[in-house]
Amino acid sequence: MAASSSSEKQVVLIGIDDSEQSTYALNWALDHFFPSPIFKLVLIHSRPTATSAVGFAGPVYAGAAEILPIVDSDLRKIAARVLETAKQLCFNKSVNDVTAEVVEGDPRNVLCDAVDKYRAAILVVGSHGYGAIKRAVLGSVSDYCAHHAHCTVMIVKKPKIKH
């Protein structure tokens, strides 16, 4: 995907969360792509809805109305911390031109939508290294993005430590 003008930078979009795999992927991308004359950095954090985080299914039980605002507040605090930590990592590596956004929803959809919104050239995601069963149950974000995002997808795996 060529940039439309020589001054327009291509977007490297990085999906971030509060996992060490995400932090590793962000650091890896910062070390390999930035600072850069050709790339612009966009960070996206997908925040679950309070109802999905609590796992309500079917009729909402009594007391849910009191719990949901508390859960929502916690999710907002986590999202703010994730963004702040990521921005600090960027700043520490002299990457100052960063767009960071929190979007509510399933990370698979959030990241693929963000690729389209920002016309990203590359999507970088960390790999949680789940086994086949857990991946089948949870649904791998990186697998989904690799098949559905309209750009190159780079899945950064943290090397396993050999004992």
C-alpha cells in the first residue's frame, strides 16, 4: 500500500492491552519501526463492555444495576492505565507522534475496524500463546485479525525461555 503523497506517513497500528505479551509486542515494534520517517504510530486498546466483563447471560439478576457502574468504572481505569503505560513506553523510546484510542467492544472487531478507519499498512498484535483448546474457546484475536484485517498483520511472539 503506497502512501498517497511522499509526506503522508503509513500507519502502524498496534493493539494493546494489559498483558506482558502486548507490552512485548509494543516494545518490539518500537525497536524495529521507530522513530521513523515513513511510519506513524496508532495505539488501540479494546475495552470490554461492563456486561460482557461480568458475563451476564439471559435475564439480568437483581443487583446487577449496582454492580455494572462499578465494573464500568474499573474498566475505564484499566484502559486509562494501559494507554498511559503504552504512551510512556513510546516517549521513553523518543516516539512522540502517537495517536492512542480506547474503543469499547470485542478486540477482534475493534482492531479490524481501526485498520479501516486509520487505513493502516500494518497491524501489530501480541500472541498470548494459548493452546488449541483455549484458543478454540476464547477465539484468538491474532488469528481473527490475520484473516479479516485489510492490511499486513504481524503477530509478535515473546520468546519462550528455555530451562
